[in-house]
Amino acid sequence: MLPAKNRLRTSKEFAQTTKTGLRATSNSLVLYLQTSNELTEPKIGLIVNKSVGGSVVRHRVSRQLRHLISEQLSALPRNSYLVIRVLRMQSDYKSELTKLVEKLSTGQLAASK
């Protein structure tokens, strides 16, 4: 589970990260990363589209992703906001998420518009 101190909660932080952050994309996930000098721990937020499924399915996907990203907190910059947007349903997000986090940490990304 993702610790409470690592959760992104305000709409302002979500909006700022998705609009001005760096972006890494795959078939079913988009990751946005923005750094901030105010942070000492990475903060992570999730956006799960309704196209993924009903409420129960979206919450299950959110729990799975929070568990997967908590294993990779050390790979993220300490002073960063990360938003994970889920575009479509997958049976397993682990390999896709790992590849995108690796892209973010090595700087192989595109700037958001």
C-alpha cells in the first residue's frame, strides 16, 4: 500500500503536474512527472478513466497500481509529483509501469502540452 505521506491529494497539484510535467506514455498508461523544491518525498496520484470499467473495477485497478508504484518509490526523484493516468483495462500493469518509471528516471520523455 502507498503510505499517506506519498499520496497526491489536491486538484491544484494534479492539474499542475498533468499540464506542465514531463510525460511518458504506453498503450494503457500515461505517467506525468513534475519536480518541486518543496517536497522531500515523492507524491503520487491516480486518474482512472471510466472507460476502464465501473466503480468496482476502477477502484481495484487503483489499489493494484498503488501497490505496484509503492515498490518503485526509490526509483522516483525525491522531490517529485507523479500522476498515473489509466486509459484502458489491462490484466497486469506491472511491466508497463516499470518501463514507464524507468523512462522517467532516465529522462527519455516528452514534455506535456
